Amino acid sequence: MTPGMADQLDLTQLANQTQSRPGRTIRMKGRNGQAFRVTSTSAPVGPAATETDTIQIAIDVSHNEALLARYRFWFGVILLATFAIFPLVGYQIARHGIRPVEEMATTARHISSTNLRERILPEGYPFELASLASTFNQMLDRLEESFERISRFSADIAHDLRTPVNNIRGEAEVALAGREAPANIAM
């Protein structure tokens, strides 16, 4: 027996536990609460190897378990902090990433049939959004051109219809004025 082993471990408990599981390492609490890993094995002794002795080994692992407990504690703290911080960081990243889209939407809200001159400047946007802005501006150019054509067409129609309508109106007024004249004279 190692000197001082009886001060650290209950040898009866050690013998009982190691006999029930020979050759296996087991955990055991020492007299002062520290953690040990113990194992035992039988070995032949003597010149003829007629007798066997039991070899018991106990290693104090309380320092290792305390170190692991600290690691587990700090891992838990870091994990909780990560769960608290990452959503906030993710939200900020998402807000920063969506800002150009919001700017484009604000510009698009100002566009109406009377205000087709508004454009989205593609400079300063990521490639994908710059491409979208350019496509949107091209669409606005086509719409503006179509509205101008419709306005010119409406003006031409109004002009072309104004002359014949005025002629018909004039003829109708003359005809109505001519009919009313004899009635006025007879009175």
C-alpha cells in the first residue's frame, strides 16, 4: 500500500468497488471530498508465481475536475452571451443591408403619373441593387415616353376635333338664330 493512501481513501470501499469491477477504472470520492480515479489488478508474485498480490492505483483528479467545471461554466456564460448578442448583431446587419432597398422604395413612392422624372441613382448600391435600379429607371423612361406620346395624341385629337365641332356649333347657332328671328318679329 502506498503510504498515506489510507488517509485519503476508505480502503474498504476501495476494495469492494475494485473487486466488483476488476481491471476497470472507477470514480471514487476521497475522505476530504476530493475526486479520485481508482483501479486495481492482481499480479502474480514470487519466484514460482504461486501467490498474487492486488495492486491498487488511485489518482487524485479533483484539480482536473475543477478545471473542467470552470471550462463548463465559462462555456455556458459564453454560450448565453452569444445567444443574447448574436440576434442583436444579426438585426443590425439586416437593417444595414435592407437600408438601400428602403431608399429605393422611398424614391419609388414619390413617382406618380404626374411625376415620372424621379430616378433611382444606381451609384453606391451593391451590384444586384444597382442592376435593379437601372432596370427600374429604364422602365420609367419607357413609361415617361409613353405618357408623353399619349399626351401629344390627346392634344392632336383635341385640336383635330375642335375645328369640326366649332364649325357644327357655329352652323347650329346660325340656324337657331335664324329660326328665332321671325318669331320675334311677329310679336
